Amino acid sequence: MSGKYLGMPAVLAVIALLLLASPSRAEDRVPVPAACRELAERAGIPLTLTPAEAERAIAYIRVMVSDDPAVARCRLALRNH
């Protein structure tokens, strides 16, 4: 597997991380940044996450290796967030 492209395994890993997060009350949810919504929609992830889900997703996006412009936009938005 190439170090530059993770593709579907990366999307599946994000989904798996989010599914492992414990459920939370609705008012404890945070919105996905606008620059990351394309990735969330591709992965079938809700546009609001629990704080634990958000932390896992942010950590994964920061270490993910990809040439996908959507990943670059999301990573930039997270740096400025």
C-alpha cells in the first residue's frame, strides 16, 4: 500500500473510531467544521459529533496521509480552529 494514499481504509477507520465512541446527550454535540463536511459526508458521519468523537476525528485527520484536497482543506481548518 502506498504511503500517500489511504483511500477507503482511511474512511473506514474514521467510521470505526466514531462508532466506538460512547453515546452522549444531544446538547453535548459539536458541529463538524464546514471545511470538513465533504469528508464527513463521504464517510457517512453525522455533521454533529460528541466531544470524544470530535477529538478522535481531529487526531486522525492530523496524522492521515493523503493527496485528497478535501483532507488538506479540513486539516487547514482544524489548524485555524
